[in-house]
Amino acid sequence: KTRAPGEFSKIVAENGGQENAFTSYDYTAYHQTIAREHLEMVMEMEADRMTNLTLTDEIIEPERQVVREERRSRTDNNPAAILGEHVSEALYRNYPYRRPIIGYDHEIVAMTRQNIIDFYKRWYAPNNAILVVAGDITAKELKPLAEKYYGAVPAAAPITRARPAEPPQEAARIVAMQHTQVRQPSWRRSYLAPSYLYGETQHGYALQVLTEILGGGGTSRIYRKLVIDDRKAVSAGSYYDADSLGPSSFTLYGSPRPGVTLPEIEQAVDAELDRIAKDGVTANEVARAKKRLVASAVFARDSFTTGARTLGAALAVGRKVADVEAWPDRIAAVTAEEIQAAAKYVFVKKHSVTAFLVEDKETPE
């Protein structure tokens, strides 16, 4: 109400700053990088749009087309991304993570102005927000500014969050997809997994070390076995997110060399998983994985924007500053026995979705 459309971004740019926003499964973040002397200005503008945002059809419709184009370019024209949506739909039977963050195109089209206004009024308030500031300012200097600008914004009504539980999973699922745009076949398997905050949370740190051992780069087990030693794959690895508010996933993947089938990739990965379940991991593997994980976290802190984002993400899902600060020590404390126990807990076929992506050589209709 107090500024013209686009003026926020224009002011930030004119003062030498940058700004953007993103949405995850658990939160939405708005961020600016700006010189210290302009911090108060940016805080005032953020507080203003927290309560005074005006949404007209003239503003909404161009943005709707931007979002639709983003979905087309990132998902609808990307076979791997389409497959990823189908994997999520199969992996999460009931939890909202089964739906794509950006939504489906028909939902974007059907979203009304009133839908957006109602969402804004419900969620955009100081009592549902976290302010993170990193840079040349002390907490003593920052607190009065936060109180001045955000303390004046009315709180929203108490928010009740209804998060459905994920029911027991009793059957392994397979997703097979053909697409004319596929040039490199690929295989992946995702297992339902606990996070720091959901399920058997004691496995979270061990699973982080495990994914580094299994698929965290050129010296990892899966990469070394499939790509270097056996030369069955052109790429292979794994990834796991411990920070989700709800159930997470542990994913392994590989793309075969010419003449190698996807079932051969699957068999090779399964052999490595069986080996860990039976024999565990070595002390050297654990030490190297911990060193790489902690080093990457230390390097990330060289960027104050990365540090702010890491802290904000943790706080947004209910973790504490102390959890972020203690992360290196908790990783360092993980044992080989804990890693083996976590692997046995997660790598259960009936808790998984296996996906195959191959080229469809038929001419599309």
C-alpha cells in the first residue's frame, strides 16, 4: 500500500543490493544482501510488506505466468524432474512432501486472488517469522531495530499445524518411465528415512556420514565401485537431507555406460548395501567422511550469506542455534556401529521406491 509495484526491488538495486526469495517444503525465505548503512531501510520495507501487501489481478497475473513458465522449464521439459515427482508421489503415501513445491500447472491456473490473500493473511506475521541478520552488526544494535519495525506489526491468530502421519509402508514400489527426451538412462532408489526432527531421530547424524561414505564423491563406495573399478556407470552417488521437518529420504542413483543395463546398476548398488549391512564400514572410511563433511561446513561459513541461510533453515523447522553450533561435534561423535545400525534401519526394500528412466524411441503423437 505504501510503495508502487516493483519499487521494493528497485530500491534494493539502486542501493547496490541484491534480493531474492525461495520456497522449500517447510518454509519460504526472503533475503537481501545490502550495505550495513541500508540495513534499517530493508528491515522497514520487509516489515511493510509483511502487513501492507496489496494484491491486484494486475500484479498477480504476470507472476502467475512466471510461475507457470518456471514449472514448464524446470519440470515439464525435464524427464528427470518429472520422474522425481512420480517418485515423491509413490514414496510419501500421505505426507504433504508427496506434492511438488511449485504445485501442478492446473493448480497454478486455478489459484484465485482470494486464495492468495487468505494465505498471506494467515501466515505472514511476526509470530510466524524468523529474522536472521549476518554481517557487521551486533545483537545489541539489531534488537532495537527488530522491535521498532516488526514489533509494530500485528500478530496473526494462533496457528494450528495439522501434519498427517506417514502410515506404515508394506510394499516396495517401482516407477518406470519412458520419455523421448531421455538421452542417458538412469536408475535411482529412494528410501523413506528419519530426519533430525522426525521418526527415529537418533539416526540422523549417522545417515549423514553414511551418505558421504556411500556416494559423496569420487572416493565414495558406489562411485569407486561402479564408475572406476567396474566401469559400469558414468555417474553414481547418493544424497540425504537430515533437516526436513517431516520424513526424509535417502536416495542412491546411477547412470549406466553403453551396453550396461539398469538392472545391472541396481544389482551393483544392492551388493554395496548388503555389504554395509553385513560387514559395516571401516574406521578409515568413517574418518575420511567426517573430515569431508566438517570441512565443507567450515568452508561454507566463509560466506556469511550461506551461514545465515543455514541458520535460518534450521530455526524455521524448529531446531535451535545450539543444534547448528554443535553439528561438527555431533558428526565427529558418530561411530561405525551407529552407521551400520542406521543402514540396517533405513535400507528396507518395502520402505523404498525404485525408479527407471529410459528413452522412448517412439515418435510422440
